[in-house]
Amino acid sequence: MKKLLTILLPALIFCTNAVISQNPSKHNLKLHKIKLPKGFKIEVFATGIPDARSLEIGKDGIVFVGNRDKDKVYAVVDNDGDFEADESYIIAEGLNMPNGVALYNNDLYVSEVSRILKFPDIYKNYKSRPDFEVIYNQYPTDHHHGWKYIDFGPDGKLYVPVGAPCNICDSEDPVYASITRMNPDGSGVEIFAEGVRNTVGFDWHPETKELWFTDNGRDYMGDNLPPDELNYAPEKGLNYGYPYCHGNDIQDPEFGKNKDCDKYTKPVQELGPHVAALGMLFYTGEMFPEKYKNQVFIAEHGSWNRSSKIGYRVMLVTLDGNEALEYKPFAKGWLQGESVWGRPVDVAQLPDGSLLVSDDYANTIYRISYEK
């Protein structure tokens, strides 16, 4: 393993870089415990990235990383293309749950709880604590499900979810439990999808260009209800049932009485209960075998209040068109019995076709690759 550098920026910039360590044993990483299909391997891309959450793949070996429980946004840089990060830079700090990161025309967009920020021309400025613009500041200020995953769709609009401000409630403000979208300058904000309790990951089908997203089910209905969901939204205006119905046809015990669950758009796949399905992507690379092309990878962060833990893995949903054929583990082993040493958050695809997986528990970003 190579030694990694800590870059010292001028004191006038007030910038301190995180120290990246590539020593798995130092961080109690048990990579030998991770089980993958034959031909795949998992390695460390970077460790020592506090609360590594949402990922956005930039150019020139730069990966942008958001936080939920911390207040920073990072640029993690692989200078020499060997898939081991060499440097990290704090782009901004003192932010309010800056979970989401997205690129558009060389500008970096960051989501706080109530604001969307834009860091112009980020590739020229990421080393020096760049200035940012606030393009929108009218989202609710609730911290409950307030952190936001963001991304730009094929239509050039920025998609921004607004989670429910509670475990289960029927909010009068229609922006709660929705997915919104806006123009890159913050104008034209509208609700795209309703009845979405809390999505922290979505992607667009590479062929149909339709939006697909994960959604976290409510708590306190027991260990095995309700399921998390994988949904797709072929058009604007669909309602996915929250807070009245969950999964395919489960009426909520508090808000679902006398509700017809068939009125709402059903999930493509019911996921495990309480698995906390977060980041997802359609695989479009050339590295993995052909059977993985255009299939869905989902990072399951893992349960927090289930009597027996579940999740803590990366799952694969195999599709035939818009129909799910199979839902099974792709990478597992962060959960050993009831002991947890890692929690996957997001999945992102590098240009060579390998996958990055962030882990906010181990403060690590992994790389999964394939060799015949």
C-alpha cells in the first residue's frame, strides 16, 4: 500500500485536508468477511472520510462526498489512476446536513436541509474552499428525514426529495413526502411524485430514461412490516401511497383505514423490512458480466430498531423490462451475526465500470471490481 499525502493549504484559506489512510486494519475493516459472486473483489478506495455518504463521480479522478451527521463536503482525489485515493479536500464545512452532491456543467450542487447550494466551476476551485451560491432556500427546515439525496435527470432538471417530517403522519403541506424537481438556476420548482416517505437514492433507466427510486418504510409496525420499496416513476404526478398504504397492499394501521391501496402506484419490488434502502444505480459499465447490464444495485444501510438486525449489504435487483425477477444479495458481510462493522450508503460507477460503495459507519469508500 502506498503512503498517502496530506496537502497543506495556505493558512489564509482556512482549509484543512482530511488524512486518508489506506490501512484497513487501522480502521477495523474486515474486507475478508465480504462475500461477493465469483470473480468480484472488494478493496479500499479511501478510508478516513468521516460520515462518507452520497457520492458523485467527477472527472480527473475526483469523487465528491456528502455528509449527513457531519457538516462537510469533500473532494477525494485519485491522482494516478490506481484506484486508491491520494488526497482529500474539504470543499465546505459548517453546513446543515449536506448529504446530496450532484454535478451539472462543471458546477457542484449540494443539498442542505432547506437549501440547495451551487459551487461554480468546481474543478478549478475545489482545493481552496470555494464560494457558493444559494439557488433555492424554501425547503422545510425539519431535520427528521431532512437530509436529501439529489441528482440531475435526463431532462436537465435537479431532482430533490422532501422526506416526511415524522415516522408516520399526514402532513397538510404537499411538499412533504414528495420528490420535487427544479431548473439548474433554482426556478420552476414543482412536485414530481407524491406519497414517497423518504427516498435517499434514485437513478434513471439507461434506456427508458424513467426515474426509479428507493423508499424507506415506516417504523413500529413490527419486525417484518412494512417492506422498503423499489419504485419507478414513468411520468409526473404519480402517488406511491404514504402514509396510507405500504408495499403492495398493506394498509397503515393509523392512516390507512378505508383506503383503497389499489389507487396508489405499487412498488416494482418489495425490499426487506427496515433494511434502510438508500443509494441505487443502474449498472451501465463494461467491466461486469453482461447479465449485470441495466440491472439495479441498492445499498442497504441496515436496520436500527429491529429485534434482529437486517440489511448492511449491497443488493441486486434483476429486471425484465419494468418487472423485477429477483432480489438477492450481491455484497454482504458488514453484518456478522448481530455485530456490525460497516453500513453501505451509496453506490456509484467509475468510468472503468467498477463500483464505489460509501460507508458512513466505517468512514470508508470501497471499490468493487471484476476479473474473469
